[in-house]
Amino acid sequence: MEQALKMQLLEILKKQSSLLDEILVAQKNIHECVVKRVWLELENGLEKMRGLSDEFAELDGCREKLSSEVNFNSEKEIAGLVREVKAKLLKSKIENKILNEYIFNTRKFLKGIFEEVLPERRNTVYSHYGKIVKPELHNVVIDQIV
């Protein structure tokens, strides 16, 4: 009985490892799409990532149930696969962090440019009749891609 559980756990860990390989490739593709501004491919990549993530979460739930019944520290093969999966998860987290920092810095940069070009009016402006006038955005034409 325990041998069958170990085999199931091994199979799940192998599937998780291969899924993480696919997730890492998808993350790199998403990063490239963001940098190159290829929005349609980005949407496809995000959809693929959602499917892979859902599949991984499902496998992870099965793995947690099995790992509570099996002592995988005593099995070298299982322990090796667990380390491999954890290492790939760490790579995935690092890739996510890099992408999030890139997006944050780009957004901050663009916000600074727009603030310089179109400063927000923070003061209350009154018309000559004494009524509050809401600031309106002015059109700006940019002839270059930033």
C-alpha cells in the first residue's frame, strides 16, 4: 500500500516538474511580450499561464494529500524531486518579481513624463463668476514612441 502511494507521489512530482518547466518558458515569453509591446501574444501567454497554474495547483493539492501519508524524507528519489520542484518554484518567483519590477519602473517613468508634460492641477481654480472650475486635460500629440 505504501509503495503504491510512493509511486503516485513520484508521478505527481514528475508532472509538477515538467509543468514548472512549461511555466518558466511561458513566463519568459510573457516578459518578452511586455518588453516588445506585443499585446495579442501577451494575452495568449497569460491565458496559457492561467491554465498551467490551475493544473499545477490541482497537482499540488493531490501532492499535499499524499505527502501527509508518505514519509518522503526517507526516499532519496522523492526527496530529490521535491528539491527540484522547489528550485523551479524559486526560479518562477524570481521571474515574477523581475517582471513586476519592470512594470512598476516603467509605469513610474511614464507617470513622471506625463506629470511633466501635463501637470495635474492640485489647487482649486475659480472662474471669474466665483464658481469652481474643474481642470480639463489638454491634448498632447507625441510623434515618437517612448
